[in-house]
Amino acid sequence: MSGETEDEWSSPDGAGDGGPRVIVIGAGVAGMSTGCYAQMNGMRSRIFEKHVLPGGCCTAWSREGYVFDYCIEWLIGTAEGNEAHQVWRELGALDGKTITNFEMFNRVVDETGRSVTFYNDPDRLERHLLDLSPADARLIRTFCRDLRRFVDIELYPFLTAPALRTVRERAALLRTVLPAFRLFWRTASTPMHAFADRFQDPLLRRAFRNIFFQDPEGFPLLPYLFNMAGAHHLNAGFPQGGSLGLARSIEERYTSLGGRISYRARVERILVEDGRAIGIELRDGKRYYADHVVSACDGHTTIHGLLQGRFTGPRIDKLYDELLHRPGALFPAVVSAFVGVRGDPDPGPDRAHSTTYLLPPEDAARLPGALQSSVVVQLRSDYSDGFAPPGRSVIHCTYFSDFAYWKALRAADRKDYRAKKGQVAAFVREFLERRMPGIGERIELVDVASPATTRRYTGNHDGSILAWKAFSEADDIAAKLVGKDRMRLPGLSGFSMAGQWVGMGGLIRAASTGRFVVQYLCDELGRGFTASESRGTEPWHPGKLGRLPQLDKWSMRGDVRT
């Protein structure tokens, strides 16, 4: 931001030349996306982030040379030729990076050791499933037939905000949707649970629910088919550098455009005057002013904290006064256990980068706060280089967990809270030894993060990793917030919301909300919207992650070391 001074932000008058001033709250993917597009469109932007590094949930931390990558399991938009990829190119997210693609989406293993592998190739998947259960041939062929049809569909409408789509853009979308309308309608209206319950084979009945590693509950068939088809197209891969690597690349793109991020800058409230947002006040009392304020942080914090509940309407009230407290409305929180291991954790012939293990009752009972009887084991060193010191590997073990359990535990007794995290670590160590004999003596450390950890670090309500659950009543309301309300709140001008609390979960959707916010702002200002691709070509390397926090020093604490 050439020639910028603090005076430009400390005065309501906005001294200095240049375009409109835009303040963004939160340096997650949505916040940095908003800043990038604001800079591309001649605005002066500034991002305020309460923590010490960018990304929000899209983050990583380190311990003893290991990098524990927290967020990405697959990223829509890693292949060229679609709108999702264009957004990532504009944000510089994939600059200089290799992409890791896997031939399978996930493997599911039951208590007896019987397994099913969900290959992304529909032909290979069909052969495998038929070998497992010939009696389920009709259902298997139905699923694989639908998967083939999704493989042939390119549907990634992430470039233009819904209310601003031109007649030509709407017509192009219709040309894609109409031929497959019955497919979309049928797979969107068929719950996965109902479909899976029709299998005769007991493993398939349970395994199909866990294609997405754990059972999100309530999802229809459509997202499973959509994402597996994307993976088959190499469009749902894993970018080199992982979660924090993605965030760092967008941060670099933003600052190269002239933007500025202030870290350790916690916003306490949004300043409002005569029904218009005019700036922010930080915890230390400092005030900064702008022509437009964008909140890209937790939705409940924005509505009832930063704005003190003064600007709501029927849709906001429905979301934050009713659905927010309804069981199952939010995507679940998770417990994460990262394991540092000497050598290769699983050199066997049946190696899988991701496996869901269905647990017997006695094992499930040992997982504090568990919501399901399963645990996911991912060989994270297979995803990208740089996650472990030479000759070592990282394993990531997760399970859906109850936020209220961990919140109450931590509030009542920190010692007991740490003991429960130790119980998770002990279970993981023993479980891995059973599955990979001999690994126990090679485990160097186990680092556990609970849902309370996620809440403290990101501010996400109830520690939810993806905010509102997709394909729900909240999804329908959020779509209206973006398409009809233009991401604004009733009675408040000069303000927008971005991120997963309005655009729903998923990194590409978070990134697209930043694009949409700036498109709506450009439309309000009567100026055309423009975007350009990043020209970064320097090969990415692990050093670009920068200095990572050690969690015993920052708020996302890993209390367990074994």
C-alpha cells in the first residue's frame, strides 16, 4: 500500500488520496480473499487478525520439527479449466505448488478387519464393490452409474455473485444444469442414510456413510458423488504446503497487491454512526475508520458481539436465535491427535492415505466426548513434503466430538481436561500399535487438540470446523443472505459479512464470498469489477510456511506430549 500512513485509518475523514477504504475483520481465507479483490479493484484495504498468522481454521502448528496440518483433506479447484481453479489462481493460492492426487477417496475398515475402498474411478469402484457383495449389484451399479454422470459434469459457479449474474451467465448455468436436472434432484433428495440402509452387506451399509471420513449425518447422495467425481478429475487434490501453505500463499498475494495485515489485533466492536458502519475498535482501545467494513469471522460473534445484536431481521434471527442452538445444525467439532513417528508408519502393501476404522463398543467408549463409533487415521506425510523431519512421518487421527463436553471439562478442571486429552493420546498410541505392529516404539510424540482448542483459536461457535451444516435449513437461509440480501444486514449500511457463516463451509466457498463481497461493493459504487491471476512462478518450498507457533506458547495449546 504505497505511501499509506496511519492517519488514513485513524481519522473518519480518511485523509489521503486513493480509493475507498475497506477494513476486513479476520485473516482467514475469506478475509484475505476480500482484501485481495478489494486491492484489485482500486480500494485501500486493511485486515485485522487477532492471532499471529493467517488462515483461521486453515492452519498448522509445529512441535520438535513436525508440522501438524489441521484443515485441508481435499481442495476443490486443483485442476485447471473450472471456476474454482480460477479463483485460486487469482488469489495466488496454488502458485509454484505441486498437487498430490490419490486414487481413492477413503478406505473403511470394520471391527473384524474387513474393508472397502472407495476408488474415485467409477469402473474400478464398481468392480471392487461387486467383488465384496454380489448380492448388492443393483445398488452398486446405480451408485457407480451416477458417479460416471457426475464425472462428465463441470459445475463450479464461484465467479459471480448470484444477484449479479448476467443473462449469459445464467443461460450457461442452465445449459449445464437442465440436462442433468433429474440427476441433481434425485441425488439431492436421497439421504445417504436411506440409500446405505438398502445394502444387504453390513459393511457397505456402514461404509457408505463414511466416504467423507466420518458420517456428517443428514447429507444426501449428491455431495459424495460431486466430490468423488472431482477427485477422479484430479480437481480435489492436496496442494503442496497444505493448509497453512495455502493461507501463506494468499497472504503473499494480498501484500503484493499493497494490502496490509495487522496481527495480534483483536476487534472488540464495529463502530456505527447513523445506521452506517464507519470503523472498528480494538481491544486496546485504538480505533480505525473506513468507508466499508467487512466481517469475515465467526457469525455469532459478529451479530451479537461486534454489533451487539442491533441489526437483525427474520433470516438472521432464524439462524442465530433458533438454528444455532438446534442439535445437528452445525457441522460437528473434532478431536485431533497428531502423531510424530520415526520412519514410515505403514510400509505394507495395503497402504491407504486415509482410513476410517469402525470401532467396537469397548474402543468407542474410550474416546472422550465421541459422537460416533469411529476414528479416522490419515498418513499426512503422504499428502505433502515438509510435514516431518527427514526419516520421520506424521499421522493425523480424528473423530467427531461434542463441544459442550470439552467446554464444561475445561471450565471445571484444567487438570481433568488435560487428563482426558492424555486419554486420547493413550488410545491413539495403543490403537495404532494394534493396526501397525511395532509402531508404538517409534512414536516420538502425540499432540492433541480438542474442540475447545478450536474455539479458542478460531472463535468458531461451538468449535465447529465448517459452520452451518450443508443441505439443511440453514443452507437455504444462507443462500438468501448471499443472493437476496447481498451479504448485508438489515438497517446497516457500509457493512458486509463474508466467510463460511454466509457462504457455507468449504475453502473454495469461503474464498468465493470474498469475491462476491467486492463485486457487490463495486456494483454499489457504480464501478466495474476486475480480477487478475497471480503471476507467481517461484517453486513453493516448506520454508514459505514461515515461523510456526509452538502450541504451548499460543492459544491453540497442545497439552499432551508422550
